[in-house]
Amino acid sequence: MKISKQSRRDAKQLFRSCIKNGLLDESRVRQAIHAVIAKKPRGYVGILSQLQRLVKLDLDRRTAKVESATVLTPEQKTAVDVDLNRKYGSGLNITYSQNPALIGGLRIQVGSDVYDGSVQGRLENLREAF
């Protein structure tokens, strides 16, 4: 479905109004959605779909997935938390998982940014170089 420029602008304005202290406020998003549904302005379906896209992008930007070959100690997790919060700001949701296929090191994904310091990633880069 093609979304008009006006619907994109309206959705962007709604999205900005849902931000509180630099973070997306879930209750404000719900209120904005209910208000749009109640008023049903021209192109409201496009506004809602664009708002949904913006909210999803913000949630992805605020979610970090950390994979390691072994279980990280609390000190290592704290160090990773501090580094990620310094780089991306507070309010980051960080999840840790174990992936033995990495052989060693870490793979961190925050939104579309991927930091691969794993042995598996280095071996793949080496294989592609040949």
C-alpha cells in the first residue's frame, strides 16, 4: 500500500509526540493510536501503518542481542552493559544468549548494527578472502 506524504508527516509528528525524556512512551503510543482510530482522518490507515513502522524501528534500535560462545560472568556482562549504554544511550534492552558455534568471542547486534568479534566470524572472513 502506498502511503501519502501527508500521512507520513502526520505519523512522524505523532511519533515525536510519543517520546518522553528521549524514550518512547508506550502509554502515549496507545493514546495516539486510539485518537487516530476515533477521529479517522483522511489516510488514517497509512498513518497507523507508518506509525507502526516508526515504533518498530525505535524498538529495534533500543534492543541489543549479545551472543557468546560461553556463559559470561557478571563482571563481563556489566562491562558490556556499560559500553553499550555509553555508545547507544540509556534505555537499552540487552539480552544475552549462548551460541557454542561462535567458538569464542562475542557477536553483538543493536538494531541494524552488528559487531562480530567471534572466532567463527573471523574464520568466515578469512575464507571469503581466498
